[in-house]
Amino acid sequence: SITKQQQSALAAHQAKLVAARKALGAPLRSANLSQRLSTDLGKKGLPMKKRRPGDTRLPEKASRACPSWGMAFGMLLIWRSLAVRVLVPSSVLLCDLQAAERRVDALLARKRGELQDMHASFRRGAPGTAQAAGTLRKKLRVYVFTEHAHQGAEPGPDPPSWALHIQAHGAELVQLDPEQYPGSSGTIVWERARHDLEERESFIVRRAGRLPARATVSLELDHNPQLYLPSPALASLLGLQGLHSLPFVLQMLWGYIKQHNLFESSPAAPLIRCDAALRA
């Protein structure tokens, strides 16, 4: 049972819908689709086929007169949006505000990601170091052994000699005992850039001699890009420790300049004003 208050509320709602349809110029239609369909078919004189309770098929000729459900649903959504715009004019502003809010949220998310990447680039170390992002710690094994030839008690036709074998990926410098091998014969420098580009795991140093000799092997890792050791003053100013690449040092220096407002924009090029720390 429906109370009088519910009947009056329903009548008021139907009156609002009728007023909205009149304002939009839409024809008044019945809310019951089956009644409207039977009325249209009866007016056109088309025979109606009685369906059984379990028969889900539509009448053959009625399907021609009935519009597709997709089109009806699309028209319903369009009419609903127009009705909302007519009944509630402020809804247009609300939709615009929601669209602007979505654009602002996307912009803030992108800027937040850029700032996080920039902050992470300042915190991590230079490429090739253990502090850099994406690096792995591995052990470097170096094998150093010697071979002797013609070291018999009695002298032979061939002079006595020895060979120093070094197996490593970064061997660069070998310094022999200067007393036994003075001058350039006591220093062996192997630079990868001066040789072929093939990978070499070892090289051999051969010298003639019978007495024990002392050799000093210095190893330097091949960094790509090249790493440099900043001066103590620059390292303390920028908070750097160890070796760093040139682009990383310049990035840290530019961050220091921007933090202390030491640059002035000009049409030709930005002008950098050095403070007392930079002059030192």
C-alpha cells in the first residue's frame, strides 16, 4: 500500500520529469515499453504472436518495429545527462572542476616522479662505483706466478731467464727492482687504449737473470666513463668522497650554484657569481 505522502512525492517527481521533457522538446512517452510496443503494433494492424512462458524469442514482425536495446540505452544516457544539466545547472561546473582536478593530479604525479629521480641521482654515487644504482659487487682474482729457464748449476749455451705471468682484468703497471733493472727496463706499462680492442686476461714479462728479483704490480680498474678524484677543497664543498665522473661532479656543482642563488640569467648566457667557497 502506498501512503498519501508517497503518492504526492511520486506525483511531484513525475511533474518534474514532464517539465524537463517539455523544456528539452522531447515527446512524452509511456514508461512501460511492452505497453507502448503493443499499442504501436495494434495501430499498425500487425498480428501479435502469443508467446509461451518459456519462449524467449521476440515476435518476428515486432522485432522490426522495436529499436535496438543499445540505441535505446544510449538515448537514455543522453537524455539523462541533458535532464541533469537542465534541472541542476551547477552540475556543468562540477564536471569541469572534476576534469581539471584529474589533470592536476596527473601533473603532480609526473612532477613527483621527476623530483624523486633527481633526488635519487644526487644520493647515489658515480657510475662504476659500488654506490651507483644497478651495480654489483664482485671479487677480482689475480694470479701471479713465475717461470724459470736455463737456471742450471752449470752454464749452458742459452742465457738464464725468467718470466712473470700476471692474469687479471686490470693489470696496468709492473715495477721491477731498480737496482737489478735500472731505467726503463725496470718499468712495464700496459695501456689498453694503445693496444688492440680484444679482451686480454694475462700478459707475460720476460727478463734475463739468475738472481731473485722483486716486482711490484699495480692494478687499476677500467671505468666507463672515466672517473676522477676531485680536489680536497672541491670534495669538501660538494660533499664528495672517492672517485666520480665528470658529469656527476658538474651536476653537483650546478646544484650548489642553484641552492645559493649564484647565477644571473642573461640573453647571451647565465652569469655565475663565485662566492668565497668557490674562489678558494
